[in-house]
Amino acid sequence: MKATTAISLILIVGLSDRAEAANLAMIARTPNLLNLAVLGLSVAAIVVGIQLLKIIRGGYLSRAWQIFLAGFGVLAVCQILALVNALEIVAVPIWVVPALTVVWAGVFFYAVFETKKVLS
């Protein structure tokens, strides 16, 4: 009985044509490592920005920093989607990551504009 089960398992494993393992080797590629680094930096910027918002508490630059935090949040989502797509976890449409890149660049420029407006 044990021999029949072992032979059956060996045949099932040997005859399978697809591997269903995680594609972790893709993380070692340079673009994915850069996406991971940018994701880590954006999360760190969000943490520092939240601490900074607690310090300024509704001051003149509060609105600008809230916009910067929104930009860092969009950047983090953009990098998460890029990694999820590169690691083949979920198929993300090809236009989503560039569109989010344009959105976070626009949000950053708007935050810089708000900061300039307050400081001048």
C-alpha cells in the first residue's frame, strides 16, 4: 500500500508540467530591486511626514505637507503595483503604473507650488 502511494506521488509530481512556486528569483533583478528600494524610501517618507505634520499642527505649511504625503502615498502604491506585476502575482494593466507615475509627479509639483506660495 505504501509503495503504491509513493509511486503514485512520484508519478504525479514527475508528470506535472507546470510549477506553481512563487517567482522569487524575479526580485533579484535590478529594476525590481530599485522598485523595492523606492517603495522602502516612500514608506519612510510617509512615516517622517506624519511625524512632521504632528509637529507643525495646522501651521502654514500643513497643507503643503499633506499634499506631499498624498504624493508619497501614490508613489508607494505605484511601486507596489509595479512589484506585483513584475513578480507575476496579479496581472496589472500596462497603463496603470505610468498613469500613477504621472499622478504622483503632478501631486509633487502641486505640493512644491503650495510651499512656494506660502513661503513667498
